[in-house]
Amino acid sequence: MTTHPATRRPSLSPAAHRVLWVLQILLGLFFVAASALPKLFGEATAVEIFTEIGAGQWLRYAIGLLELAGGIGLLLRRFAGPAATGLVLLMIGAALTQAFVLDGGLLVLTPIVLGLLCALIGYGRRDTPVRLGAAGADR
């Protein structure tokens, strides 16, 4: 598929690409190592928080898997935009849970900031195509 040059969006500058990659790597590693793995391995604080939420420990595993997938997705060029979008939605849920279920006070700022950073990545990577299937099938 070809795009007429007049309808194509201008691409990001090389500096903006570098900034996005640094942000993607940092957030990807954070979501995998500091957020998903403690939930998946049953770290005591994670278990306590999800007990306080009251939805059961299955939710801890589900959120941990979603954060793991999102963190890995941020590290893969093809999936960075969709992964960032999914993490934005997850952070909206985390902020609402912190504010209304856990009465987290200022702790609500953590998912808000993470969500805004993920939104920046999602916006910056909005033009990256996601092609599934055989490699080179649509070349």
C-alpha cells in the first residue's frame, strides 16, 4: 500500500525517536521488573494490596501478566504503540483503584504519571504499523 505524500503525516525527528526509545526502555524495564514480577512471584506487599482490594489473588496474576505483556511490548518497535495504549488503560484502572478503593492519597500520582508517559509513547508511535502473520508476507 502506498501513501500519497500530501496525506502522510510528518515523521518524528531523530532526536524525538531517541527520546521515545529511552522512555520505552525505561518504562518497559520498570513494568517488567518492578511491577509485573513482584505480582507474579507473590511478593508480600503485592499480595497484601490485592487482599485489601478484595477481588481475589487472581486479579494480581491478571494485572501482573498484563503489565508483563505491556512492558515487553514497549521494548518491541512493532508493538510499542498498542502496548503503551494498553498500559494507559491499565494505569487509569490503577489510579481509580488507588483513589477510591485503597484511599491511596498521593500514591494515586504514580499511576497517573506512568499513564501520561505511556500516552506520550502511544502518541509518538501511533504511525508504526502492526503487522501480524508471516514475516515478509505483505512486502
